[in-house]
Amino acid sequence: MMRIVILGSLVLTLSACGSGLGDRFGIGKGTEFFDGQRYSGSAKADRSDRSHFVASVRPVSASFDGAIEAARYEGVQHCIKYYGTSDIAWDVGPDTPREALVIENDTLTFMGTCQE
């Protein structure tokens, strides 16, 4: 009887993985927190040259420091995915003076190039 209960629990747990419950409870994809906040972010590049990318995160108003780290994370994830390295030459990035960072509509934007 105990095996049936354990097996049933395991099946229910695994079935919840693809149902969106993981996001609701902070489990799985998108659970990285920066300065205690969760950010919506992406890194995009032209298909012809994925080394040059633009990384954006929002909401900056949640935490400026957290947004900077979240944007860096998006860039690093992009470079690892396409080039297998986390080395980035930032045009506008985490080391850019705060007053020179690009912020529009509560969105922080970094630009960089993956280094092979």
C-alpha cells in the first residue's frame, strides 16, 4: 500500500512540472532572483550574427542593482547558449556608469558581443 501512495505522489509531482505550477511556487524556469526581485528578461540577436546581442530586463523600478545583474545574466546565458562562453565585450553593460545606462519604459537595455 505504501508503494502505491509513493508512486501516486511521484506521478502527481511530475505531472505538475509542465502545468505552470512551478512558476507559481518559484520552481523551474525563470526563478532567478536578483536583489530579491524577479525580472522579465531576454537577449536577442540577429540570426546572421548571434555574437552581437541586446539584453533587456524589466522592471527596473523593482531594484536598479537587481536589474543590472539580471541584464548581465541574460547576456551571459545568451553567449553560453550560442558560443559556449560567458566572456562578453559590453558596449553598454554592467560596468557602464549608471547615468549612461539605457532605461526606457521601466526596461534596462544592455548591448554586447560574445567573445570566443
